[in-house]
Amino acid sequence: MHLDAQLQTLCERIPGPAEAAAAAARQRLDSLTKPRHSLGQLESLLVRLSASTSVVCPTVNAPAVLLAAADHGVANEGVSAYPQVVTVQMVQNFLIGGAAINALAAEAGARIILVDAGVAGDLPNHPGLLRLGIRRGSGNIAREPAMHPDEARQAMLAGAQLVESAYTQSPGLDMLLLADMGIANTTPTAALTSAYTGAAPAETVGRGTGIDDAMLEQKRRVVTMALQRCGNPDRTTPALTLLSELGGLEIAVLAGATLAAAAQRIPILLDGYITTSAALVAAGLAPSVTTHLFASHRSAEPGHRLALEHLGLTVDAGAGPLLQLDLRLGEGSGAALALPLILSATRLMRNMATFGEAGVSDRDT
Amino acid sequence: MHLDAQLQTLCERIPGPAEAAAAAARQRLDSLTKPRHSLGQLESLLVRLSASTSVVCPTVNAPAVLLAAADHGVANEGVSAYPQVVTVQMVQNFLIGGAAINALAAEAGARIILVDAGVAGDLPNHPGLLRLGIRRGSGNIAREPAMHPDEARQAMLAGAQLVESAYTQSPGLDMLLLADMGIANTTPTAALTSAYTGAAPAETVGRGTGIDDAMLEQKRRVVTMALQRCGNPDRTTPALTLLSELGGLEIAVLAGATLAAAAQRIPILLDGYITTSAALVAAGLAPSVTTHLFASHRSAEPGHRLALEHLGLTVDAGAGPLLQLDLRLGEGSGAALALPLILSATRLMRNMATFGEAGVSDRDT
């Protein structure tokens, strides 16, 4: 199963870390009027931002939330606390500005790019809603593939193109926040996370928006069925196979967007568990994508930690999630909440005086 | 040892939680278009903000960083990686806008109220610097009291008056961020934390701005000496005694400011270990102050966790620190980094649609 040429080219273009910029960032951090390393995890964040962007003092002036919504046939298996119609209703809520992500993106100064990646219900035509028209909802992964590989390719390409048009048009794009909406979408995410990390469904399946013990058991059975149906795939299985067998349309769009952003050295700020599974797929296609991934938060879903670890997004690696607030909302809410921390960190890097400039005694001088 | 009448009145005026506002906030959170409790710790933050302010949807339009600087005689005992002159130099850096807190406060939209609470060196006259003139640096707590009780009272009253004039003058004050600068000030903080929590100096003394193993041992000995000198006081010792024996002038100013803010239902956002020790003193004088305390972060200093726990600022109590980024900078940097999270949370509370308004199906309807 092959990627098409366009996606293949994208994967090959993704640069690794800009070592010179990262070293210069480290040096600048040590020259600023503060005890060395006293900004803790923000210092490694800044070094990683320089490694991603190849800029010593990067700015974030045009961040955008790519909010992809889709439905999931597996919702029929009774894995979510909410009926599938809520996906449509929430897209309408995004359009009227009433959802959490509307408030958070406004507060953080990020625009929202809202895309119907494959919602099952009827949505109005609206200038604020991009529609892909690939299919209405994915298949029920417990019993059939989520989508045809051609559909997965199409959705990934659409995601990549959304990013490409965002950064070529005003106001540009210098940080991509991934965001999802889709009733039942922690189920495909758990399946993908089991495949990539090797962890059993008992470890990757959580309560999503808040299911009870009986539904949790059912959700674990469903993920086990889905994995068995396609022969218990693992990280050696081609990413496009995993995506089309176990994924979802919003996950495919976000995976493609991740590749396109990484290819342009645009840092990608993950939200929660679903967007992280999109990053698993993207990193499965192009491992160097991880240079450009940033973890906004660690959610209440137990599998999220496993997925972040698989991507190397840990505190020990200097790439830990910025927030741990037991969020489990999705919609890009965690990413939008963490964005101001990144803006603050970049401002420190640009605006603080050095010991020399301020006439402050450094400990070693 | 008595407080003067003015401070006593302040302590008596501090209100407990506004239960009705807190209950209404909880109800509103459950009506917003999101899965219940899906905002995790931000929901308990919002309920606590309502309990503090007595407003269901509070706004933060006029936050201020009260940045108090002072020197400490105990710096002579070799407990800091930096020479004492750095306190003066950093105050000058604050005045030219070159320090971390300048960048972070600007990013978060908070103004800085800079006060020389007792710096030992010479500082220029500057319209951006308030000077108390109580004394130049505190005593060496290993060998003598930090200050006379009258000086402690004076410094507390000055802090209270700073807050009072801030909220009575334009643009007002609706959130107080506590901030400190003072070479060696983790040493008095460790001594105060040992006294309040009962933890040994081995647990309350940390590496501050980054001392080595030998200095860490020395710092523990110094804190042990300080505690023994005044008879190993504990939480039953009058707060004013603890403050004057073991504290510092910036700690006293911040403790007084905390009392004045709490008396006006102005939420107080703590920074790191030093500001939390000021809150220990304030809560020692008036336990209901804790209703109005908010933990911005948990720092790299091991004693900070103990001090936060003593104040009930834990995740289990729905009052955990918002950030854990291994910061150890002080200056209010952690508070300023956390402020945007609070602004985001209050915006969610004000701007999100309810299930009814947005026509979204709630799980129970």
C-alpha cells in the first residue's frame, strides 16, 4: 500500500532538528539575566522551538487551530456517553462561537480553521466551514475498515493542502494547533495507540467524555475486536494501513496537516489523545516529524501518556507536556490553553536583557 | 506580641468562601456545551474564584504584580550562588524592563508594582520604584532576629497599604500576583516553612538558584541554627514572632498585601516558594485568607510542595498549582506565566454557550 507521490514528497522534505539554531538558543538562554536553567521546562521548550524553526528567537504571530470534525461508525457500538448527533451540533456551536475552543482561541489570539472532514449529519453551508466531501463518517472499525486507503490518502492530502494554503496566504501560519471533534473518536485513537505502542486495550482505552464502568468494558472489547479484525497490526504495519483500518477522517486530515507543517518547519502543537494519534500516524510515515511536535498537555486519558512517550514527548527528553490539568474536552482546548505559555516563552527569549546588557553579576564572572 | 489595631482589623475583615456564588458557578459549568468536568482542574479553579470573589463569572481586567525586593543578612553565611549585590542590580534591571518578569507581565497584561522593601545597596530615585525606608536588609537569622517586631508590622502595613491604594485608584486591582526578589531569600523561607509545617530543614532547604552540594549542606545548617536560636518555633508560635525572627522584609510586605487583598475578595496568585511563605504568615494571622489564595505553579524547590499542602493548595482539594515546569526563578515569573490560564478560564465561563443556547444534546437530556 503506497502513499501517492505528493504525500511521499512531503514526507521526504521534512527536516530534522536545526542544530546550530538550537545551540545558539541554548547559549542565549544562558546569557539572560536569570539563574541558569531557572526557567525549567520552558528552556528546553525554547531550544526545541529553535530546532524546529531554525530561528534562535522565534516569534508566533499567526497561530491557527486546525479543527477537524468527523463521525465514526463505531459510535453504533455504544462506546460514547453522547449520541452521534452531537458532532453536528458541536460543529454548529463552533460556527456560532459558543464552544470552549472559540473562547480559548480568541483569548490566545489564534484563528480557527474549521473543516468538516466527514461528519455524518447535515451541516449548513457557511463561509467558516470547509467541507471535504470524502465520505460521511467512517466505517465501524469493530466490523469493517474505517475507510478505503484512497479515502485516507484523500483526507491526508486535504489536511496538507489546508496547511499549505494557510501559510501561503495572509496572515500566514507559524504555529499549527491540532484540534478534533467527533463523537466516539477516542475509540479509533485507542486502537491506533495500541497498534503503535504495543499496549493492550486495557491500557489505551479510557473514559473519553465520561463513560461508566460497563461502557468502559464494552469500549475495550470493541477496540480488541477492531485490532483482531485486521490481524493485530503493530508499529511495523504501514501507517496508511493502520489509518484506513483503525483511524478516522479527522485523524487522517490532522496527520496530513502535520506532515505539511513539519515540512515547512512550522511547529505543531498537539492537543489531547486524538490529535496525538494523528501525530503517531504522521511519525509512522516520517519519523523526523517528531522534531516539530510539541505537547500542550497530558489529558486524563491514560493512553495519552503512552502515545506521547512513543513520540518522545516526555519531560526527561526535555519535551514534556506543558500542562497536566486533567482536561478531557478535545476541540484543541488544551493546545489553546498552552499557547500563551509558548508566547510568553518566546517573549522572554526576545526581550530579556543579558547579564552584560543589564550590568548584572553572573555567578561565574 | 500583638499586631497593631489596623492589621488586626484587616484580619478580622477577611471573608470566607462565598458559598452561593460557588454553587452557582458549579451549576453554570455543568450547563456549558462540554462534557461535565471535562475542563478538569480549571473547573475547580473557577469555582474557587467564585468563592473568593463572590462573582459567578468573574473577570480579571486589572491584575498587578506586587514585586517586593529586599536583602537578607543571612547571605553572609554563604547560602546563595549569587553575591548580595545582585539584588540591587536586579531591581535596576526591573526598572529598565530587562528581567523575566518584565516580559512575562507585559505578555499577560499585568502591571508591576515594584517596591524596595529593604534592599541593602544604593538604588536611584525612580518613579517606578516605591521605597519603604524601614531598614536596609534584614538581620542574619542564623545569629539574630531578621527584624524587630515593629519593623515587621511596619512592612506588613506598607504591603497592605500598597494593595489598598492599588484597588482604590485607576485601573483598580482584581487579581494580586505576589512576586519577590532577594538574594538568599529561600533561606528565611525554608526556616518559616519548617516552623509552619514541622518538616526538618533537610526537607525544606533546596538548591535555590542552583547551589552545589557543599552549599546545600551549609544552607541546611544555617536554617537549623536559625530555628534553634529562637527556640524551634512551630505553627503555634505567633505569626508576627515567626516573621520577625525568621522572615524577611519582602516576605513581610507580601504577607501584609495578602491580608489586604483577601479582605477585599481580591484573589491572590502565589508565585513560588518565597511568596508561599508570605502566605503561610498571612494564613497564620488569618486562616480564612486561604479562601483567596491560588497556586500558580509548583517550583523545583522541594519545600514548596510542603508549604502549598499546609495551605490546602493541592490537586485533591481542587486547588492544585496550575503549572509544574521546574521553574526556580522567582520575581513572580510563575504567577505571570499562569495568569493567562486564569484569563482563559474566566473567558470560558463568560463566553461559552449553554446546551440550551446552542441546541446541543446533553447526555442526560
